[in-house]
Amino acid sequence: MKSFDRPDEEAVGVCMKCGKALAREEVIMVDGKVMCAACAPQQEPAGSGVPGQAEGMQQEQQLAHGGSKRLYRSRKNQVIGGVAAGVAEYFDIDPTIVRIAWALLAIAWGTGILIYLICWLVIPVNPNE
């Protein structure tokens, strides 16, 4: 069988995802499976400059080693004090949802404003930002 991208070469493997015939130079091994460059998961080098990637990796490593996730106020998504954005990052949801919930609490019973102010005083700012 001939390679898909290099018809002059003999195929040495077949991609496990797309089924494309691969030449020796095209084979990428991922967890013992043969894959092509298009199907293999992209791995970015450490310190690639992608914002937020270092914090996410640090939290994943912390959780993997038995550490707990920390609640911080966010500086990058803050509108007033960063409380809603920090809560949203902690629960991995959209900050707009948290802001709407806070606004509804403030309108309905007035407790949203008091809770926000207390959180603003108690929750520390994220040191990684």
C-alpha cells in the first residue's frame, strides 16, 4: 500500500482516527497508537505565552497532587472588584452568569450587594495575574 501524502513511498502504518496510510516520516505515536499529524493532539511547549495557560496547568497539577482549588478575585475579567469573575473562574462558568445572579439577588432582597461587599473584602486577589 502506498502512502497517502507520499505516493512514492510505501506506507508503514495507518492512522487510528482517520484511516490515512502513512509513510515512516508521517507516523506520530500517541499512547501506543499510530496517528497522522492532523489527528494527533497538539502539544504546546511550556511557556508558550498563551495567557491563562500557566494558571490552568498549575491548578491541574495542584488538583492532581491532592491540593485544593483556591478562590481568588480576578483582575483580568473584573468589572467592579473581580469577585464575580473570580467565582466564575472557580466554578469554570461564564462570568456573565454570575453577574446576572448577583444582580438578581441585589434587586430581589438586597442581599447581593452585602454579599458582594463581604466577598470583596474577604477573597484575596489572584497572585498569578
